[in-house]
Amino acid sequence: MARPSRFPAASKIGLPSALAATLALSACGEAQPPAAAALPTTTAEAVATPARETTGADGPAADGGDAVGLPGGRVRDYLVSQYGELAQLAGTWPGTPVADGLGDDAATREVCARAAIGDDAAPAELVAVCGVPDDAGHATSARIDFFLLRPDASDASRVAAGARTHMAGFGSTGDVADVEVRRLGPHLHGFVVEDGFTAQGLTIGNTSLVLPDGGTFKLAASLRSSLDNLGAMAGCAERDDCPPDAGYDLTFQVDVDARDASAVAWPLRVRERGDACGQRIDRTHEVAFDTSTMAWRVPPELQRDGCD
């Protein structure tokens, strides 16, 4: 029997200096993040997958063969129709979108993920455009536009969006750590977004799975990738007033179990490891996919903010 296939983790990104300063302002114990903590913080060094000519989606193979995408020039023409003449496949561009439905924020944008997912009969690509708003502060989320692109049914020399959605709930300081295209089922591809935040000595990393949903995209899962209060513990250690066994430092490795060739989407296996309030943790969570909601059933313990 085939073994579960690893869901490749996004590359680790170091916290920016602003976050290091935040850690120094830590509070003891399990600090609860303020309202802005729903908008995670990561480094502006990387909007993960570099803009590039089309590659196939990473992840377990489905039925063999190379995925087929779209000519780069036609994809760039489509982006121009959405963002204006400065839009490009490689590098950043400034400005506001010119098409409806993508928000009206002035931002520095780039293609942060692009991969072929089609075949000879039906070429297709998933493309994500990430934007850092011009006035981004600590609580400013990133702007990410997700696209499923196919040849235009009325003009094969042009590209049209089979699905298209603007989301603004990821990251903070206007950025995210990583965006990638992954195979999440035998015939299902989606985006994996990695982001995180630091507030009051608490640092949380998050993995989000975004799937096509008719003519739009939906957030189909959100779960922790890391969780620690090392900043808070460093602060109370300096004051010599830390509660006993109050520290925690956990990582969550997400894999897909790709053994079922008939599944709509593969289930997730999440290995949680580290230390949590005086206990050594090493356990695995099974996360099933619910076809009625087209989302993974993420348990509360994979969305928590502290030891419990």
C-alpha cells in the first residue's frame, strides 16, 4: 500500500526586525492577541513562489503526464486587463486594479504563484497576485487575488478567468510568507498560503488552503503551522515572575494522504510536536475532507492560541 505523501511545507522565513522589537515588549503567560492579531505578521522579504514561466503544480501526481498551461504572453495580457499596463509576470508593479472586484488599494503587486494544472484538451493555470498596500502598517493584511485561467471560449487567442476572487484576510504589514499551488486531490488543485503574526510575545504561524468554488475561490481550511510564546517567556524571565510551566513552542507538519485515487480531496495528517506548558507533545491529527461543504474539518486544537 502506498504511503501518505508529504504536503511540502513552505520555506521558513525569518521574522522582520519590527517583530523582534515586538517580542521585547512581551507579557508573561499565555498572552491573548489583540483584535489586530487576526491579521498575521510576516516578513516582506518574500511573497513566496517567485514569478516565473508556468511550472506544474507541486504535490503527488494524479494520472501522470505533464500539466499544460497557457502562453505567458496571453497570461500577461489578461493581467494587464485587470491591473493596467504595468502588470507583468516577473517583478513588481505599482498602482490600483483597473478591473472591478479586485479592490481599490494602491499597492505594490507581483505574481506570487503560477502553475499549470490543465491538459492538452483543456489547458489551465492557477495564478495568484499578491499586493502590499502602499500605506501598510502592522495590522494591514495582504491583498491576494486568486485566478483560475483558461482559454477564452469565444476567442482561443485570449485568456479568461474560470474563477476569480479577491481576498484581504491574510498576513500583516501588508504581506504573507508564502503562496504556492499544490495538488490537493487526484484532480483537485488549490493554493496554500503561509502567514503568521506576533503580538504581546505570542507568535502564530498559519497554513490556509484555498480552493476553486464555482466562479470564485473559498477558504477551505485554516490551521496552525507553528505556535509559541517565547517572547512572553523571555520578558517574564527577565522580571523573574514567570508562572511555572507556562511556556509553549510547537510546530505542526502538514501532510496529505494521497492513497485514495477516488477521493475528491485528500485528507490531511498533521503532526504536532514540541513543548506545551510542561508537557512534551508528539501526536498526529487526522483532518478529513467534507464533500458537502468542500472544506476540511479542522478541529479546534489545530486553531488554538495557547497550550490547550
